[in-house]
Amino acid sequence: MARTILLAFISLTLIGAVIRMPDAAFQASLQGLTVWWTIVFPGLLPFLVLFEMIAAFGLAHGLGVLMQAPMRKLFKLPGDAALPLVLGWMSGFTAGAEATADLRRREVLSPRDGQRLLALSHMPNPMFMLIVIGAGFMHRPELGIIIAAAVWLSALWTFGLQALLRRRKPDPAMEPGRDRQAGLTDGRGGLLGRAAAAITSAREEDGRGFGKVLGDAVYSGVQKLMVVGGFIIFASVVARLAQPLLQFVAPNGALDLSLPALLEGHLGAYAAAVWQGPLSSASVNAALVAAVLAWSGISAILQAGYAVSGTGLKLLPFIGSRLLHAVHAALFALLLWKPAQAALAWLPLPLPVFFGGDGSSVKTEAAMLSHGDPMNAPLPLTVSDLPGLWPYALACAAAVAAACVLLSLITKLTPPANRSVSIRNTNGGRRH
């Protein structure tokens, strides 16, 4: 009852704020739409479509067999977890969660392994860090490299730290999934033969034609991205409408970046990049950006929760992982600052700037900063200020697709392993 009353009160408050400040709400929604269309949509759509097609044609199963040994040794995860990691690290938030949820629904992952994979595969888009933040928001491309390195290294560090603190125990929930794949991992025919058997079995089980698979993949990917866009736009509007309250709590502007950083990772990264507080400097701002990206924002966390709904994966441990990752990402950025600056100083040529050579982006931001604190007005993000990720996303997707086609060709040329050795009877033995 209390929860219902609280939600009703919050809803009425938001409605009243929209009525009171319609122009601010409209500008904030446009801002969220810009971020979604310019960064999130091109960063995620090719990979979501590719994942659906890879799973339908059995390539995900073949990759799982090929990656079984390295994934077990490096991450203590099944080989099938390699694909969610690749998708999550190459495309951005929620792609890893979508792939992890698919593995959980197929019972390839145990709840514990699924929880760990969900935390490790929830990463920001690399092109957003390297290009948009480094060259665009901060006008120093080398900062994008430092921020990306801090986010990636801290993710691996916190993953290993959590594994050590957890003291792994036998996970009986995983045994049924292992038994189903035992014939593919224990059968004769070599590694490529077992991968070919896995691809053939999964393809026969799916049975859809190429046209049907492509149509379903595009429809599913666009539908998921519409939900993601709704989350981002809503978070942008809430952050803008709550700014008067933030100014009342902290009139000196020291906490101006807290709401964007708390609610939405892309907008929070911009707020951290241009923050001009008493302790602000290039290194501190880079550390704040790394922390915001590692946290990802409540919007991205809710998107991941929506993706894994019905799989048994819990949101609270995931939030704890995000907080731990955020703290370590900031520390890694500060630790890497001087070594990275020294290493980058040895480069023979300056790093390229991906924005217009006439400095239009720099002039635009300088004009906005000269008219007061940018956090006290709608964040100045427009399509012209953000370099679209479409070329980079399509190039990365093409690379993944080429690797999958190569894997498919190799496995098709390899004789499948004898799958009959994997059929188990009800007494636990094998039938030949």
C-alpha cells in the first residue's frame, strides 16, 4: 500500500513538473532522443540483429564449444559466455544483458554464472568513449583512450575481485546444462568437429529460413531499442525537471552533475566532462567520466533489468557490481593518468580529432559555457555536436559477421563429431 501511494505521489509530481515547465521537458526529451538516435541506436542495432541471426544459425553454439576451455580458465564461465562478452564490450549497454538473458532462458548458464556474466558484459560503447567523449566532449582524443582503458581494466579487476571474495562452491544448478552439452564437448572428432556438430544441431532445431530469421531479428532489435529509447528520454526529462530541487539543495552548483550521472550514463558522461567544480581538472574530470560510464546510470540498469526479466537474475547484486565498478574505474583513471600521458607523449603524431577541422564544436561549447553554467540549462547536445556512430558500428558489426562466416565455413568443411555418444539414458549412462 505504501509503495503504491509513493509511486502515485511521484507520478503526480512529475506530471505537475511537466505542466509547470513544458519547454524544459520538451527540450530534455529532444536531448534524450538525440543521444538515443545518434549514439545508442547505431551502436546497438547491428549487434542485436547479428546476435539473433548468429543464435538462429547455430554459430553461437559453435563459438561456445570453441571458447569452452579459454572461458573456463580465464573467467570460470562456460564457452557460450564469450558471445555476450563480445557483444557487450563492442556495442554498449544492454547488448550484453540481452545475450546473457538468452543464455539463461536456454539454461546454458546457472543463476550465479549468469549474474557474473551480466555484470561483466554491461559495458559502454567503445566508440562513445574513444570518439565522442575524448575528441568531442573533452576535445582531447587521448583522454578517450585513458577513460576506456580505466573502464575496461577496472571491469576485469572487479570481476576477479568478486570471484576471489565469493569463494566459489559447486553449483548444482549448472549441471543439467552441462549434461546437455556433454556430447558436444566430450565427443570424438576434435574441437572443430564438435563445433560443427553444435552448429548443425542448433540449426536443425531452429529450422527457420534466412528471410524469416532476418525479419525476426530486425523486428526484435528495433522493438528492444524502442524500449531503450523510452528509458533514455524519460531519464533525461526527470534529470532536467529535478534540477530546481538540486539547485535548492546545492545552490553553489557543486552537485550539478549528480542527477545526470545518477540517471543516464551518456548525459552523465557529458556533465562530468564539462564539470567546473572547485576540484575540477583534466584528470579528475576523466576519473568522473570513467566512474559515470562504469555506473551506467539508473536508466541503463533498468534496461538491463527489463532484458533479464523472467530469467531469475537479480537486479540488486547487479547494482552492487555497478557501484563497485564505478569506484574502481575512477581509481584506475587516476592511477593510469601519468603513465598514459608519458606513453602518449612518445607518439610521433598527435591523435586525430574526429570533429570538424574548423573547430566548430569547440566554438559551440565555448559559446554555451560563456552564457552560464551549462548544467543549469538543458544540456547542449545536438545532432551536429555529436559524431554519429553509424560508420563505426557498421564496421564493427561487419567484422563480427565476417568472423562468424569464417567460423561457419571452417566448421562446414570439418566432419561433425559423432553426436550419438552424447545421448544419455535415464539411468545416467550413455547409449551408443
